[in-house]
Amino acid sequence: MNSLAARAATSQALSEPASADRRALIQAVRSVDTAGLFGADKELTFVRDFATQTTVARIIDKETGDVVAQVPPEDILQMAEEVNGS
């Protein structure tokens, strides 16, 4: 499988001690990407927003790299950053 999300998750997992939860998450992301639940040209990724320390789920267009959808949305992350920063 050539999923960017799976490769990133696997790479991160190899650099940190493995846990059952992390392995389960990696497998779940691979399953979603393999099944094409978001379309053959999209993939599910997870990133960490450093400003808010929040995990962000994104659906990425594989061809362009554009973010198609994100949870939580960028405006919510910005509001959380402002609240935490003051």
C-alpha cells in the first residue's frame, strides 16, 4: 500500500515505543485508505496541531495535496489558540 497517511503513521510509530493503541490506529487508517471510503484519490491523515496540542484528522487529495476536509476545522483551532494564549 502506498498511502501517505499509513507511511507517516508507520514512520512515527517506528520512532516511538509501539503500543497496542498506536498499532490499532495505524491499522484503522490503512483499512480506511485501502477501502477508498473517501474516494480513490483521497486519504485520511492525522496531524498534531502544535499550538493547541490537538490531534487533527484531515482528508487529503492525493494528487494535489490539498486539504479537502478537516476535524476540528482551522477556525476552531485558531479560536482555541487565542483562548489558550491569553
